[in-house]
Amino acid sequence: MNKDTRKLWEVWGQTNALYTQWCAAQNMNYYRQLVLYALEAHAPTTQKRIADDTGLSKQTVATVMRTLKAEGLVDLSEGSSDRREKTVRLTEAGAECARSALGSLHALEDRVLEILGEKRIKQMLDSVSLFNTVFEKEMEAVRDAEQK
């Protein structure tokens, strides 16, 4: 592993660990936080999109959804194009729960972004987005080559 790959892995791990620590300090399950975050950002959405956006397995997302549904925090309805795929929406109670659960996290993120400044944040987001785009294309190329 070259030094840049090692550093990338370390930075990604540190970021993940910091969000995990925040959840622990809030007595919040990490998976629940990720799902609520995704719902707050993209609702209405689908369980598949939440899995794709968060990296959680479909089974983990489904488990969290069952809990959120039982608590009256989400509504599930059949998707318009695929009846098997459920569209997920936060209920009014769910939106309030997400605001309450994630409000201090968003305030913390906002302070960090303000400290870093607009230019650095844009550079960081552009770089990570480009990395993800190139990684995905190269991963597909490897997969295609393996199938031949």
C-alpha cells in the first residue's frame, strides 16, 4: 500500500470514528443516525437509495426502518415504478425526531465548515467527488475485465 492510499484510509477511518464517537456521546445507534441523516437530507427516498448513499447493507436499512416505523417516525409506501421498492418519508414526529437527534451534529458540522472556510470546503468536496467518480469508473473497468 502506498503512502497516499494509507493516508486516505486513515483519514476516512478517522472521519468515520469521529461520527461514531458523536453517536456514542448522544447515546444514539450509529446506523439509526445514518438512516435519519439520509432521510432528513433526501426524503422522500427509498431504502435502496439510503443503502447506496450510506454504504449500509439493505438488511441493516430494513431493520432500522422497521424500528422507525414501529415508533411512528416513518411512513412506507409502494414505489411508483417497482412495487417491491418502498418509498420512505419521515412523519411529522419523525422530522421532529431527526431535528432533535441531529441538530447538535449539524451545528457542530456548521462550525467546522465555517472554521475551514468556503474555499477549503469546495476544494475538499471537489477532490472527494472526483476521487469517487474515478474510483467507480476504475472499479467498473476491473469488473468488466474480470468478466471477459
